[in-house]
Amino acid sequence: MTYDRNHALIESAIPGLPPPRRGKVRDIYDVGDALLLVATDRISAFDCVMPNGIPDKGRVLTGISRFWFSFFDWMPNHLLTMDPDRYPEPARACAADLEGRSMLVRKARCIPVECIARGYLVGSGWKEYQRSGMVCGIPLRPGYVQAEQLDEPIFTPSFKAEQGLHDENITYEQVIAMTNAATAAALRASTLRLYGEARDCAATRGILIADTKFEFGFDDQGTIRLIDEVLTPDSSRFWPAESYRTGSNPPSLDKQFVRDYLESIGFQHQPPAPELPDEVVARTREKYLAALEQLTGSAT
Ligand SMILES: Nc1ncnc2c1ncn2[C@@H]1O[C@H](COP(=O)(O)OP(=O)(O)O)[C@@H](O)[C@H]1O
Ligand SMILES: [Mg+2]
């Protein structure tokens, strides 16, 4: 295991298992018929991974995903266990490092569509609306201002790009072409229901979920399951309800200090990303821990 000077986990390694595939944030170990997902403390901004991490961030993300997996009792998901005693033998030996930041999950055949639900018009959706009056081919009524709540949440899929490339918005018709009509309809319906229920739950806890991204996959039986991480600050835009205003891009609950810092030094959104100062790390860590507590009522 590689930790940085603030004891943030930068890279995991499990003796006795082949090296993992490394995503931006998670390390993915193939353990036969299951995967072991290890959420490190890496942080990415503008699609670049920073050289140092945010201590406990992996635990926060894992705790939040666990909360939502059990919240949505109607939606099949990929979680098998978070108990390291039930992990395959080599991983059990690393229980102390893995506890709380890892999940043993069912292997799924991933559907290469990022299933995004938007309840507010911001970010790339806002840019597209200004250009064309549409988002992902969905015409919206005129008159919205930046960050305004949409009359109805919309499903705005994107194509999951290879690492290092930006995802690309696609239309619903393209989702049908990439899957089939029944799968596309199921993805859209599940995405909007998951988002709606989560938005209502978070709103009672002072958090607005502006938008979020789900991933789905097929299991051996052909059942569609919710996979990956769910409604975390990394996969969603969380806004503190108290400071929400339309007309500008509201600061996010978690990564704002990182983004502000990177802007302040003129970071060009191209690797290599610069080291984050300890002050930025500490303040960002507080934000992640607060998000977990505010949402789930429990600390790491
Ligand atoms: N149950 C699953 N079966 C197969 N792949 C999965 C499953 N759950 C998550 N994944 C994949 O594991 C990776 C998680 O690592 P992450 O750091 O989020 O990567 P990324 O940089 O692609 O976002 C993602 O590519 C995701 O699609
Ligand atoms: Mg991811």
C-alpha cells in the first residue's frame, strides 16, 4: 500500500493478488467470479488525477455508496459484502487497510453508457442549452437561467470514453442503437426513479443533488444491476441547499477548494496535475466527511 505524507492511500497493493486495474479513483482486483473494488484517496479534478490524496476520501465514498445501495431496496445491485473476513484469502490479510473502503462485488457485463439524471441546468447541460435549446437531443422550454431547477428531471446519457478522454453526450436514440429498445427504456426509467428518490431524501438533509451518474451492468442471469459507485460526491453534483442561488455555477459541496486552487494557479486541465497544498487537502477532507455525515448520519 502506498500512502502519502498525510496518510492518504494513493495506490493499493494486495500481496498474492495480481496488480489491479486502476481507475481514476478505484483499484479493481479480479478475484475470479467477483471483483474487489478498493476506493483509494486519490482525487481527480477536470479529469486529471492529483499526485497527492485526501485522507479518508475512499472511506467516505464507500460509506455513501453503501448507504444508497441499501436505500434502494427495489433495485438489484452488485454489492456482495464489505466484510473483509469474507474476502478471498490474500485480501483478508490486508483487512486493516481495506476495511470501510472496499467492496466485494459481482462481476457484471458493463453497459458502456453513463446514465445521467439532471434535475438542474448546469455544467455541460447548461452550455448545450445555451447553444441549442436542447440537452442530449431533449428540447427544453426557453427561459431557464444557469443552475435553475428543471420542471422535470431529464435522462441525459453519455458514452463512457476510454481513460483520459472526456465522455460525450449522446441521444436516447443512440442508447437504443448501442443496446436495444427494452434495455434503453429500463436504463432511463431506473435512472430517473433512482435520482428522484435520492433527490427527495437528500433535500430533507440540506443537500441538493443537481445531477448524478449511474452505471449499470448485466449479471449472469441477464438481470440489470446497479454497479460502480452510487450518488457520491464524485459521481454527482452536491450543493449545500442553504447557499443555492441561480444565475451562476453554485460551488460544489466537496471539490470546490481543489478547483479554486487549480484555477488560482492557472492549471490548464492537462496532466501532470500539481501537488495540492496541505491546507487545501485538510479543508477538502472536512467537506467529504461532512457530506457523509449529513447524508447518512454516520461518521467513517
Ligand atoms: N460490478 C462491476 N463489474 C464490472 N466493472 C465494474 C463493476 N463496478 C464498477 N466497475 C468498473 O470499475 C471501475 C471503477 O473505477 P473508477 O476509479 O470509478 O474508474 P473510472 O476512472 O473509469 O471512473 C469503472 O470503470 C467501472 O465501470
Ligand atoms: Mg468512476
